Amino acid sequence: MAVKNIAIGTGRRKTSVARVFVREGSGKIVVNGKDVAEYFPTEAQIRAVHQPLLVTNYENKYDILINVQGGGLKGQAAACLHGLSRALLQIDPDARASLKANGYLTRDSRMVERKKYGQRGARRRFQFSKR
């Protein structure tokens, strides 16, 4: 028997995109085929992924499978948090108040500004010489 996904959520942060699949289970979180503690090196990043589950009291109720790509590990952790929040919202619409109060449903739109032509960077100019 194939395991059926209850909810799917997409989370984004900077250039990271996370696809989150929520299934019935015991609370195991797998990120790109590895355990969450194995994939993310810092405790803060692991905690960030767990936050939506803690807020909604679903810690050991669902198994979560996450595919994430792009960006760095911090951006990927934030993308996982956003995607998991959206997936949990599909399962339990009543959890919206607690997720929204913590800011987990808001897509952080801050991205790197592009480099402009004729300049050294996005805002940095070449050194000006008066004479």
C-alpha cells in the first residue's frame, strides 16, 4: 500500500523553494532523503522547521517529507517552515490564527537586489574621480 499525502505545501524564501508533503505517521521529518537533524547543521535551523508543529500541537501526529532546493541552508530552513505552515493550514483551517500570529504564513519577500550595468554592484558605484 502506498503512503498517501494528506496535504502539500510550497514554501519559499530568497531563492529556496521547499515542497512539503504531510502524511499520517509518528512525527518523523525527512529533508531531501535525510533526517532533519542530519540535513540542517544548526539547532536554530532544526527548531525553525519544527516551529509550525509546536504551535499547532501536531508534533507526533504526522510524518513530513520535504524536498528543498536552491539558496543556502538558512533560506532553506525558512522555506521549509513556510511550506509546512501552508500544508498544516490545509489539514486544519482552525490553526490559521496561531500560525498567522507567529508570522509563519507570510512569505518573506526580501531577495538579493540585482547588479546594475555600469556599476560595481546593486548599489555600489565605481569610485568617482574629480580630476
